[in-house]
Amino acid sequence: AAVTKDVLVDGMTCSHCVSSVTEELTAIDGVENVTVDLNAGGTSRVTIHSAAPIDSDAVKAAVEEAGYAVAGSP
Ligand code: 9UX
């Protein structure tokens, strides 16, 4: 993957949350792999690996579609 982008996400508390966010983000054009450092009591760090530049608005929309909130960038 050519590009990596980290985003901070609030509200993820279990492995199913991780699956939901991963699924939505993987649907974005170019995204190849998503890893999540789950922090159940606070803000989790989500790392997106993509072949193409990653659009921040698309990331925000995907996270919200999964039911969570982007808390910013690390
Ligand atoms: Mo279950 Mo993870 O509602 O928030 S998907 S705890």
C-alpha cells in the first residue's frame, strides 16, 4: 500500500465495532487494509492502508456510517 492514514475514532468498545468500521473503510476506493488499535474505554486508533490517496471526508463518512465518530488525527 502506497498510503497510510491514521484516524482517531471514539465509541468503539468491542471486536464487532472493529469489524463494522473495518468493513465500511475497506469499501472506500483504493483501501487495501485497515488495522484498529482498540481502546474500549476511550479513543481508538484506526490505520488505513491504501493504494491511492485517502479522502478525509470519505473516511469520516464511513466511520459515521458504521455508527462511530472521528475524534481527529493523531
Ligand atoms: Mo456492541 Mo461494540 O453494540 O460497540 S458493536 S459493543
